[in-house]
Amino acid sequence: MNAVLGVGAKQPPWRTIVMFALGFWLSSSLLLDLVIMPGLSATGMMSQPSSATAGYSIFWIFNRIELLCGALVLASLLALRGTSNLYRQVRRWSVLLAVLLLAIAIIYTYIMTPQMSALALQLNLLEPVSGMPAGMFEMLEGYWVLEAIKLAVGTTILGWCYRDTHKLA
């Protein structure tokens, strides 16, 4: 590490990076799930023919941010692996949970969002929109299960990093 940073250089604050990335990721996920999407639904946007396109556009951007945050958390925890009390206390669990978070982001990005958008896409413009398409309810259940896992795992890692920061102070 000294070769990269120089002999007297300060090491990067990996715990702070993990805490910032997780805090941003989890709070923006809650904002999207509990404020933005219900707000769009309450205004009637979900019953419009263009709702699949709008939803895909919103989630396309957000999923890429999730991938970035997941990769940042994993890389930071790997960097902390040998230099922190966090790794000594919880061993491999923090890294395995970070891999799980990244896997959830990958599932959202490359499986769930395209599939849900395809289900919601109205191909026959002459027929009126008639509620939720077949199969969408199961996809939404899977989404909420993954969201609950993401929230639980993210807050667990965030708590470990917070405790580790206070033990060092």
C-alpha cells in the first residue's frame, strides 16, 4: 500500500466510503420505493400506456447507481479485510454480505427490470389498459423480498462499520 500511496501518505478512509455508499444506496432505494413510485401511482401515471417506458427509464438509471454502490461497498470491504477490526470481528461475513448486495443489484439490473418492463408494455394500443398484467404480481413479490433482504443486509453492514469506527476513536 505504501508503494501506491507513498511512504507518508494517509490511507483512504474505507469505512467512511462503505458507510457513505450504503447510506446513499439504502436511502435512495427507500425514497424510490416509498415516495416516488407510490406518488406516480397515486397520480394515475401507472395506468397510462407509457408507464412501462417511464418505469424502465427510472429504474435503468437507478439500477446502474445500485451497481456502482454495490461494487464500491464490496471493493471497500475487501480493502478493509486485513487492516480493520471489522474484518477481525465478523470475518468473511461482511464480504459475503457485500457480494449478496451486489448480486441483488445485478438481478435487478439484468433480470427483474427488463422482465417487469416487458410484462407491463402494452403492445395492442387499441385495447384499454386493464389492470396489472399476468405474472406481474409474482415479479413484484420477488422485488419486495429482494428489497427487504437488501435493506436488512445493508443495515447490518452499516452497523458493523459504524461500530468499528467508534471502537477506533
